[in-house]
Amino acid sequence: MSYRFDFLALLPYWREFLWGVLLTLQISATATVSGFIIGTICAIARADGSPFIKRLVATYVEVIRNTPLLVQVFIAYFGIATLGVHVSANVAASIALTVNVGAYTCEIVRAGLQSIHRSQMEAAECLALSRTQIYWHVVIRPAIERVYPSLTSQYVLLMLASSITSQISAAELTAAANRIQSVTFRSFETYIAVGFIYLVLSFVVRAAFALFGQTVFTRRRKLGTAL
Amino acid sequence: MSPIVKLTDVHKYFGTYKVLEGVTFEVPRGGVAAIIGQSGSGKSTALRCINALEAIQGGTIDVCGHAIQDPELNRRALRCDVGMVFQSYNLFPHLTVEQNIMLAPTCVKLMRKPQARDLAHQVLAQVGLAEKAEHYPEQLSGGQQQRVAIARSLAMKPKLMLFDEVTSALDPQLTGEVLKVMEELARGGMTMILVTHEMAFARKVASQVIYMHKGTVWETGSGTMLDSPRTAELRSFVNNGL
């Protein structure tokens, strides 16, 4: 074995790497925010909705969690096109990842909701709070605070899994790498570099979540203890 | 004086198990009623029925003009008139003491934050915890947490306060500080119903003692009833407690 690494060959392509990074972040951020909203709504619906709604949400969650992400991405991409709506690969990728991570978020947040003791809701009820107020102030906030570490892991995984959308040529980081290696023929170096970039991105995303958590969950910041 | 709470022949089942079998009593405005009895006698359930936390299957309950048995009962209006304190405090752990107290006045009565904060400090002073406003519940002792829970209820200016075994999780010293707050409330004219195992407190503070046994009011009278019970059941209950 006498392979000679040549990372310098990649240097002229730094702009493409950068664009890839930005798109990866954009797609994952979009899916994280919208997936979080969808997942939280689904979790509440699954905990407290009518039997029909509960079954509907359960079906959504089970279908998504028991099919490969790659297949979901293809279905989103070709499915939307079949409907006659023209969307770019990036948008299709964002939609697919949103739907996917929404299902996982639903299950994580549901665990959080179940961890809130009934007596908390009873106390809030006895203070004349409305159902919505109880959910907002007494249930959702502490529930999300409790499952925040799991949510963080899920969204870091999502960022890494977004590499799959290179398969529908969404122009994110892995797609950029595919292009670069096909031009430079430096496949090994390219994917090592990309792997390293993903590693850095993961740390950055984790740090961002930690910082956000410290800001939102005041109690945790002041006492430094888990809820 | 017209009663503020009136239970008439109240029946309550959990499945086929009868918890309340025809409970009847009333509490006048400003009265302090202590409900005592063995575990399983239905005393906590009776209290929870008064605040519509449990549905009843028979009889009527009138609380400050609200008909609890009415399927159309406006629960939120009822809870504006009735405060309730629980054995396990049930403070909201993610909120500071002050935020715990401000939540209901700002959400329900649409009070502005500065006023709500003033109110919070006022009720905290009332329970002797003015300096704990910024603390989180977990930083307080059990007795302090329970006094915050009382203050949280008081902030809603209820006409009636329900206490469900509020000192059962506390050691004698902490029990003492909570009972002191409750005694002051009683002296201030608050109508109170408490489920309790504190016989001395019942004897001293209650204007009315209700002994429940097997889901009914077995014996009722003033605090001195505990010194000379008429029924054998109350006699044995009181003696066991000593």
C-alpha cells in the first residue's frame, strides 16, 4: 500500500464545500423547526385528541419510523412532481426530512408529556387555568425541558442524515463532495474532508442547542440541575 | 347564615366500589370544617368532589352558588371561588415561587405583571416567605413549599379553601409552621374545609368536626366532640390516634 494523500487537490473547491455546508445547515434547520412544531402538535394530539385523531397520528408515526429515510426522500421528490407541482430538489429534501423528523419528535415529546404528573395538571385546573393555558404553562414547557437532550440528539442525527438527500441531487454537502471527487478523482480525501466537516458541524449544532437551552430554560441555567 | 358549601346525600362510585354513600353536611361562611377518619373512609374523595375533581353519581353539592352535579357546570368559575392545597404541594417545578403565584392571576384574571408581582409578594408575606420569591420550589423545604402552595391559592382571592392532608408529608416542626399559617387564615375569617390527621389542630381551630366512616358522615359536632365521642367507631379512632 503506497497511497499518497493529496488534500491540497481539494483546495480550489472550497467554495463548493462552503455552499454544501450552508445548504446542509439550511435544510436541517428548516426540517428541525418545522419538524419540531409538527411533532409537538402530533404529540399533544396523540395524548389528548379524539380516537380518530389519535389513530391518524399513530399511523403517521409508525409508517415513518418503519420505512427507510431514503425511500421517503424518493417518494417526496417524485411524488410531489407527479402531482404536477414543480419543486426543487432542495425543497423536496426539506419536506421529506420535516415529515421524517416530525414523527420522531412526536414520540420524544410524547414521552415528555407522559412524564408530567397528573397532579400538576390538577393543581393548574384548581387555579382556574384553561386547558390551553395548562398545556402551555404547566405541561409543554417542562415536558420539552425534560426531553431536550433527546431532542438535541435527534436533530444532530437529522443533520447527518440530510446527506441522504444527495441522492435526489439536493445541493447539500455530500452532493458537493460527490461532484468534487468526480472531478478531482480524489475520492478518499474528499470523503475524509467531508466526514471531518460533518464532525465539526455536529459539535456546532450541539453547542447551539446547549446555548439555546440555557436561554430558554432559566431554571436549568440558575440551578444547573435536571428537571 | 346561608351555607357556603352544602352536600346533600352525595354518592360516589369508582366502578362498582362505593366510596361515598350518602354524605350530607354543610359549612357556613367563615366556618372551619375538619374532616377526619381512617384511610379509605372517603374523606379525600368528598373534598375532591367539592371542587369537581371527581364526578358524583348521586345527590347534590352546592359550592358558593355553583351546582357541582350540573353537567353544564362552569369549572373555571368554580375554581375562581375555591382554592385547593394538596398533600404533595404540586408547585410547578420549572417556575420560581413568584412565577408560581403570578401564573393564575395573570392568565385567569388578566392582571398585569407588576400588579401580579405585588400581589405575589403580599401573599408571600402572609405566609412568612417574602424573601423566597426568587427561589425555585426545589430550593425550599417541604413546609416552605406547602406555604407557597397556600399563598398561590390565596392570590386568587378564593371564598373557600380546601386542604387535602396538607401536612401529611411533613415532619412535626414543618407541620407546625404550616398549621400556624392555616390558623391565621381561619382567624382572618376564611372559610376552610380540611381533611386532616392533626387531631389537636382540629380540636383547637375547627368550628366543626366531621368524622367520616365507611363513606358516610358518622358523627359530627364541634371540636370538643373528640373528647367525648358518641359512637364506638369515633372513640376507637380517637384512642388509636393517641
